[in-house]
Amino acid sequence: MGNILVARVQPRTGFIILMIASWVGMLLLLAPTQPFLAGVAFFLFGSLTTMWLIKAASSGRAVSVADQGIAFGLIESLSFMAASAAAGIAGVLYDASPMHTLPILASTIGIPLVYVGWVLIVKPLTGEPRQL
């Protein structure tokens, strides 16, 4: 879904649209009384994969051609390290929360902060590529 909807807009705009969609999905998971809403929440979480692809694609456009491999490798390495750390942190939070809502609450607060940071740090993809 995310690929189809954001294919017609600029990468930065698409990233923001998908950021909002995934955050709405997190909010829906906080109130899983309706099975339908839980299904919608996981559907909206599918936007995370498309966001990962936009992030990777935008890294190549933000640096010179000679530095694209380094930029892509650095961004992917940091992203996978963060995902690995998040799995461990989620396990600790699940153990600390009898109703298992603490990891979802932490994600609802923390992930949007990371998204906003990405949008603020990565400048609009115009102008001269930067050298690493």
C-alpha cells in the first residue's frame, strides 16, 4: 500500500506520510479491544518497510557518487544495529510489564522521535551532493 500511495510524491513527503501511518498503527495497538483495529494497526505497520526503502534511496541522493557505497553501508549498519538493540530492549520491557503494553507505549513515544529526527537531519534532497 505504502509503495503505491507514496510513489506519486517526493521521497521526503512520502516518508512523512508513512511516518504518520505507522504512528497511527502504534496508537491503534494500545487499544486492541477490537480485532479489526488490530488488523488495521498491523496493516499500517507495513509502512515501516517502505520507509526503510525511502531512507536507503535518499542516502544515495544526498552524497556524491563516489561516497554512495560508504553512505549506504553506514546507514544500513546503524539501522540494523538499532533494530537489534530494539529487540533486546523490547524483551526487557515485556518482562517488566504484566500486560505487555510497555513496549508498545515506548514505541509510540520513541519511534516518532526518531522519525522527526530523520526528517530534520536529512535536508531536502536538492543542491550539490555532499562529500563524506
